[in-house]
Amino acid sequence: MQRLNSLKVGTKLIGGFLMVAVVAAVIRLLGLRSVAELSHLLTTMYRRDIIGLQLASSANLELMAAERVTL
């Protein structure tokens, strides 16, 4: 604590701003990683679920059309 008190005000301010910048950089990196993970999960969901739903809907429409032909 004595060492911190012996520093000039300008040095303390620069140190404080540097600490805030480091914290901001860590938060940014964590955010970017989360966005990348979310993007991957959304792509997986689209490929697995949405395309499957589209194919099921298409098959249902074709089945309904086939039923109309046979009636």
C-alpha cells in the first residue's frame, strides 16, 4: 500500500485506465467466443431441425396431392 501511495496521480490514472482496458479486452474476447458458439449452434439447429421440417412439409404436400389424384 505504501508503494501505491508513493506514485504520482498521473501514474495511478494510467494504471487504472490500463486495468480497465484489460478487463474490457477480456470481456470482448469472451463475448466473441460466445457469439461464435451461438453461430455454430444456430447453424446446427438449422441443418438438423429446419431443413427436416421443410422436407416433412414437402412430403405432406405431396401426400395430399397423391390422395387427391386417387380420389
